[in-house]
Amino acid sequence: MPANPQLNANGELQHLLSIEGLPREILTQILDTAESFAGVTEREVKKVPLMRGKSVFNLFFEASTRTRTTFEIAAKRLSADVINLNVSVSSQTKGESLLDTVANLSAMQADVFVVRHASSGAPYLIARHVKPHEHVINAGDGRHAHPTQGLLDLYTIRHYKKDFSRLTVAIVGDVLHSRVARSLIHGLTTLGVPEVRVIGPQTLMPAGVEALGVRVFHDMRAGLKDCDVVVMLRLQNERMNGPLLPSAQEFFKNYGLTADKLALAKPDAIVMHPGPMNRGVEIDSPVADGPHSVILPQVTFGIAVRMAVMSIVAGN
Amino acid sequence: MTLLIKGGRIVDPASGRDEVGDVFISDGRISDKKEKADQTIDAKGLVVAPGLIDLSARLREPGYEYKATLESEMDAAVAGGVTSLACPPDTDPPLDEPGLVDMLRRRAKALARARVYPIGALTVKLAGERLTEMSELAEAGCVAFSQANVPIADTQVLWRALQYAATFGFPVWLRVEDRWLAGDGVAHDGEVATRLGLAGIPAFAETIALGTALQLVRATGTRVHFCRLSTAAGVELIRAAKKEGLPVSCDVGIHHVHLSELDLGYYDSHCRLEPPLRSQRDREALAAGLADGTVDCAVSDHTPVDENQKQLPFAEAEPGATGLELLLPLILKWGVQRKLPLAKTLARVTCDAARVLGVQSGRIEPGARADLVLFDPQQTWRVVPAALKSQGKNTPFLGYELAGRVRTTIVAGSVVYQQA
């Protein structure tokens, strides 16, 4: 196996491509840095000059409004210049290759590339070809990883639960196609969470998922029992009727989070969701809007976490 | 024209002969006469073996000349010690018409390097719907019929194609994979694919299709050669089928003998192969099956791909690896690992392959075709693009140091390659 492509010769974060393979110290450094930025977003002047004069290119080969916007806000609060490129509708349709697109942008003096791509591993390919002073942040690649989402989930859990070492965390739904689930699982196991559960039907579980260090449950009620944290995953529309699932209704019946099922978790359990939510498919509205839900704070924390990641890689 | 190869270590896998001696060649054939030769090659310190017979090498003509040309790949073949090769029909257009086959054979013959044996398409355009004119194609020079990497999904068509081929005694070569189970998969369905977030191809995509094909062999009596087995369970099915006496044989791609899913590393697109690299257990079963003869031969599955098609995210990269020049060192590496005598190691790429192909090559005895390779089994070399004659530089072994370098290749008694 070649050296970890995310780290530079000093073992510092050069690119953020996946949470897998990152040492605990780096994860903690990111979370601590994010905490120091949390105050910034509440100030009247929501800016720090850490990345003044630096250029952040948001390079989205797959459509996304929410993630791109949070990266944009984070970069602007660090005083960086932000360029948004929706590549899925420009160069790619003209037949330009991924690496040619990157080489062209690199010639425009980029410092940080924030990349989203529908193919797993695309940010690794880009990271192998950028110049030494350029940094790549994975904003979601295929089913593989969404590390900043994983980090903001970790941040949220730490914010509400303080200590990772006593937690039971359940991740519910379409684990097979979820980059969010993979990133969060790696983060939780690295930070020492003793029990990580995944809950869903066999059709939505990837082969050998146990090897990631999780317990698999097909019965949601059994899986939720005594959990401290419940993370609901988004179910894509196109997967609701077909060979994987018969219908959204039946999915909700078995794996939708209702108040009734949530009552099996610990009384102070928190409910998370990476968004956008399908109300009535994976989560019932009263739960999404209820006292256990920390779904909106997740979004707020996401900005501080992305500021932390960008400032750390840009400083290394 | 006579040629004397003097003082080499003669290794003839067919007879098990392994001794130092001379080989005399007259009129393109090995002779037991001892006359004064027109030309003498000093083979001291070299192994003199039958030229390699590779059952799967894509020459990319017609249709894919930007990936490779007949010239470049025939140079690669003889530089790799390959003196006979079978080329699969997945050219563009596919080898489904006698005219195309005829042209390919003429072009290959004019180059006067390795012998080329075209495998005809089993169905028109490899679409899995209409049978090709197999008799016409056989007359044009096709030695077998195949679907390359495009399995026939409709079992009615597969059944009829096997029946029809059996009628005329034509062998059928199949790479078995259930198309629906393979889906859009690009890697072995297991822990590595799960970690990397790649769509998986389960092992039973191979064994289910293999089970179906074996039932059809039982029903039709067709001689079927199964190409590129990739799973331990597949090897087991073949072992049982052979024990039962079914007329089947099989091969494995040389990459699958040495590599597993773990070699994907961080999305190394050179490891994007068809079938996918599977688990270490599968790799071990393939390497062991090749040793005990359940797997008849190893092939390069040579597939030159241009660099642009590999510089892509893993799932989008074009599958395949260059292999003609790596077959010899990689089979030697396998033989050393399994502690096999050299004659047995080489059998899997010479006389055993000749048997599957149904040709009179792959042995060193009086009267046999003088297709030979002279190589130094100890000489190591680094696999770098500049060291490869093939236009395809795409191999998972880039940067590796391998032992076994070809010095001289002889086809029909003429030297067609001499190491510079």
C-alpha cells in the first residue's frame, strides 16, 4: 500500500480526502480548531483574516447547493476568494477531461480545491496531480467519503455528549450508497466510540460492512435500544421502488424514525440527519422538529468545521 | 536455411526434458540431424524453451489503432517471447465476418513475427442475439468462437450457440459472468469495495454463470474453454466438471495469479481489470489450481489502453492491462513461489496452451515447429514504460523489478527478436 496521500512528509494534513487513515490527533485538532471558530460565526463581523489572498475553487462535478454554499460561506469567513464552478454543466459536457480541467484551474493560481464528484476516488486522482502548494478537500465522492460531513457529525456529537468513549451510536438507512455513513463510521471508530451500529435491510448493507468495525442490525427497534446518538441517512428517490426496496411507505414502516421507536433509545439521545431530509420516508416530522433533534445545529457547526479544515490544510 | 542453438539449457515442458544441449533447426523445424549450420547462436547460460503461447492478447486492430497497432503489439509479443497468440474478437467491428478475419491474418502474416490465431465472434456484433457464420469464419482461420468480455445474457441463445458449435466440432471459449449480477460493478464485492465505495461484482456472478454453462456443456457436449476464472469457487466447479469427464478446460489471467483486491490501494486504475481482482483466498486458489492442473493455462489477457483512459476515477477508467511482455517473468515468479520445476512452470504457457488451442506447437522435438524463446531466468529488469514495446504502458506492475528477460525469439526457424 502506498503512503497515505492525505499527509505531507511531516505527517500533517496536506489534503482531506477521507477520514479513514487519519490519526486521532488530526481529527481532534480539526474539532478543536472548529470550536475556536464557532465564536466567529456569532460575531457581528463574521470574518477572520486567516486565508486573505488565498483562492478557494469550489469544483462541483455533481450538483449540490447546500454543501457548496457552506464551503463558500466558510471560505469567505476566512477572508479567502471563492470561485464556484459547476463543472457538470460546463467543461465535462464539452469533453474536457477531469485532469485537464484541474490543470487549467491550477494555472489560475488556486490554493484549495473543494471537489465533489460522482465517482468514488476522483479526489485522489486530483490530489495526485496538483502542485505541492495546492490542497484538495473532498466534498463528497461517489459512495466513498464525505469527510467534512463526517467531521461536523463528530463535532455535533462531541458538543452534546462530550465523551466519545462511552457512546452507542446508530446509523440508520441506506448504508450501501452512503458516503456520509462511511466517513462517520471511520471517525467514530478512530475516536474510540465503543459501539457503532448500522441499521437497515440487507439490500442496503454493503458486503463485509462488519469489517469497518460496526454491528449490523436489521430490526430497528433492537438496534435503537439504549443508543445515545441516532443518525438517519437520506434515502435517494431513485432507490425507493425497485430491486432494493418495494416502496417508501414500507421503508418508513420498518426503518423510519418515529417518536415511538426513538423512545427505545436513551432519554437524552440526540437525532441527527445530514440533510436534505425526506420527511415521512426516513424520519417523521415530529421527530425531525422535536426536542431530540440537532439537525439544524449540525448545519451551523458545519461552517465552523469547514473553516477549520480549510485553514489547517492551507497552513500546512 | 539452418540454425544451430548451441550450449543452452533445453527445457521441453511436454516431455519434462531439462538438460544442456544443442538444438538444430532446418527449414523452420527442429531436426535431429547434426550438420554444419548457416548460423549459430551461443545460448550458454540461457534457457532454450518453446515459444510462449498466449491464449488472450488484444492487438487492437481493427478499430482501436489509437490504443495500439498490429506492428506495436506484434513487436511486444516477440519481445516477450510469445510466438503464438490467440486474439479475442472484441475489435471494432468485432471479428464476426470472414473478411475481417482474413485481413487480420494477412496483416499479421506480412509482419512475420508471432503466429496469430483469431477467435471468431460467437454472435453477430457480440450482441448475443444471432449466431455468426461459424463455418465461414473457421474457413477464414478462426480456431474457436467466443464472446470476449460480453457474456450472452439470453440462455436460449447460449444453448443454441453451443449446440451449433458442437455440430461442427468448433470449440467455444467463454468468460462467464452473469450480466445482471455484475451490474455496474467494477471491483470484487467485498471489504475493499465497501471501503472504497466502489460498486461490487459478487463472486457468485461468476459461479452462477459457470454453473449454467456447465449444464449446457453436459447437454450439448460442446468443447468449452473457460477464460479468466477469478474465484476459488469457480476453480472448484471446474475441478468437479473435469472429474466428471466433461470436455472443458480453463485459464486464468496472469495478473489474477499475483494480485488481489488489496492491490487497488488508493484507486490504482491499473488494477481495473475484467474480471475484477478478487480476495486473497481467491488468488491463492487460482495459483494453486494452476499448479495442480485444474487450471490449464495462464494468459496475459494483454489489453493495451491509452493513458488518457486510465487517468480517470477508478470506475470510469477503461479496464485492462498490458501483458505480452510480462507473461514470462510473471509465470516464472509464480513457479518460483510454488517451488515448481522450470519445465512444469513453462508448461502452462507452452504445451498446455497448445493443447487448448489445438495447434502443433509448444514442444522441442524433431519435426516440431521451430518456435523458440531463449531467455535468462535470473536477469532482472524494472518494469518502466520505456522498457515496453507495447503501445499500452498500463500495468499494475509498473515499477516492479521482475526476473526473466528474453534474449532471442525464433519463429519458424527465423530470429524475429534479438535483445539489443
